[in-house]
Amino acid sequence: MGADRISAVILDLDGTLLDTERATGGILEEFLARHGKALDAAMEEKRLGKMHKESAVAIVQDYGLPMTPEEFSEAIMPLFQERWPQAKALPGVNRLIKHLHNHGIPLALASNSIRKHIEIKISYQQGWKESFSVILGGDDVIHGKPSPDIFLEAAKRLGVDISKCLVIEDSLVGVRGAKAAGAKVVAVPSLQGQDENYSIANCVLHTLLEFQPELWGLPAFEDGLQSALPIEPLIIRGLGGEILDMCSADTSFCLLSDTGSHEFIPHQVWGVFIGWANIEMHGIYKVIVCIGWDTSSGVAKRLILPYLIDHTESHKNERLHLFIVGYVRKLQNEGTMSEALRLFEEDVNIARAALDIPVFSLPTSSSSSLFVDAAFD
């Protein structure tokens, strides 16, 4: 992958850097319901990454809404804007932007959103605006993605040949546009279970936490502590439920996360993580957590497997909250998800040592109070 050294990086925004889809989730469904229409999830997935103007025309037509595309946009856009402050950076994003910017790597932001909306969204993220040398919206070019126009214009304004640019995208329309432009492409799909559709990308990752800059001739990260990476805390509350066959250890929970509240967990969270488990009626313990998606049935289901560290008492079928503070590694590329989710002794040793370091401890903050003081209703 790194045969040709990358000179600049072009990043998409929604679904790649910002978890805007989850922050604005339910808005279109509620809007359609007020007009007696039911949302078609499969149809909406195909619109992922397209320009709003294009999507508005299609939505009005596909659902037979009694309004023009312009009236639809005027009615629904304020609802989206109200939620944008809630959109959080996806795991690994702040680390990547800061790292590349600090090493003088030219960065461009290229999104199908209009420029005004891009600037509003990134205004809520500390340090983002000044990190990008170029910011382009869909209204800055004649044709939006999947046309290559926006990537070619970004490379031109960066002063870098497009063949020396690395594009990071979550949507298929973005990947197609970047490849058509002649850039190298890393895909981080925001929709699970569709990796085969992204085969045209040079590389497909589950999360930006897996990104290795050195593979592209870029400066390597140097921020791991005890072989673990500090991350913005992720909270999962009230887990419990089905025990999966892949469990063997008495000290492990094997749970489907849809039995609890995981609104703080983006779809692009895969791998082995460390943190703390608050078990109902028992207290708080060190934990190492495997997180992935099982797509074997054709329907993507999130799997979360926490393993208590240095604790032998069984707590199966009991509820717990998780406070995840660090990332250890990506899941193994095995034949089945049960094999991919296996832990190794080295993982446990890393977790045991890392969780004694202050940066991985439970902080005194509003986020940790949601974990420590949360009730098991």
C-alpha cells in the first residue's frame, strides 16, 4: 500500500469523521410518519453519502410527499441542524487529525454537504477548522460524489497530484468518486455487513482506530501506553440477556447489545477494548471487551463480550454497565465471528497493566457519573 508515498490526505465528514447519522437518527422517519408514510430503511441506505439536494428530490418522489423538494428541505433541515451539536467525533478521528496536522501533512475536507453546513458542523469540534488547509462542499463543484470533481478540486487546491492523495471515506458513493479521481482510498464503512461492496477501495477498515499511517508513507502514531491507546470514553448501560455459545469462561458475559442502551457506541467500533464494568449488586471491576458485528444471518447484529479481569466469581445473566477507556487491537481475521472474538493471554496482561495507569482510570466527570451512578432500571 505504501509503494507511493502519500503527500496529502482528503477526508469525508459525515459518517467518516462525525457520527452525524446517529445524532440525527429518527428525524426522517418521524417526518415521514407525520405524513402517513413509513420509512424504507434499505432505500435510505442507498442514499448514504449523496448530496442533500439530490436526496430531497428522490425522497419526495419515492414517498409521494405532498410538497416540492424545496419545501421538503425547508421543513426538515432545521430539524437536522438542531441535532448537529450532538454529533461526536468517531473513534480515532481526533487522534488522526491532530497527528497528521502536527506532522505537517496537508489535510482537506471534502463533503457532499454544502459548505455552510460543513462549517457549522465542524465549529462544534475543537481544533478541526484550523487543521484543514482546504474545505470543500458539494456546492463548490459542478457535480457531487460519486463524481470525482470534489476530490480533483481538493487536490488542486492542496497543490498535490491526486495520485499522491489518500482519501478516507465511509460511503460507497465517496469511495467510487475518489477512485475515479485516481486517489488511493481507505474505506471505513458506516453500514455493517457490506464490506464486499467496498472492494474497489485500496483498504477497508472497521474503524479509524485500525488505521496505520506508516503503511502509506505517513508518520507513524507514537501514543500508545502499555500497548493500549487512550480513547474518548464509550458507555454501554444496562447490558444483559442472551448467552452465546462461544462463551466458555465463567468470568465472561456474552451479550447482544440491543438488550441495553448503547447510544454512545457508534457503528464503527470494532476490536478489543479495556475499561470498567459496573455489575448490578456487585460493584466495579476491570474489564477487557471484544466488540464486533455478526453478519452471518444476513442481518448485522452487534456482539459485545466483556471479560472480567482477576475475578473468578460468575455473574452470567446479570446486568452491567461498561465504561470503555482504551483500545488494544483489531479483531483477528478469522473464519467465524466466534473465532475473531477470542482473547489471548497477552490481551489480558495488557489490560491488567494499562488499567493501573491514571489515564485509563475512572475520571471524575459527568460521563463517568453516568456509569458509576447509573441505576439498573
